[in-house]
Amino acid sequence: YNLAMVVAPDASAPVKAVADHIRATFELFRETGKF
């Protein structure tokens, strides 16, 4: 999956940063099984 696809291409930098952080958090959770 790719949460970045949910964010509009013209979204502001902060929005992209948040989406990227969320994606990284989920990837970490998938790898370690905990936040």
C-alpha cells in the first residue's frame, strides 16, 4: 500500500510530512509488532 497516493499532489509540505510519518510508523509496527 502507499498512503502517499491518498495525499493530493499539490498538498502542502506539512501534510506530506505527516503522511510520510504515518507511513513510517505503520511500517515500523509491521516490522516490530509494536509502536
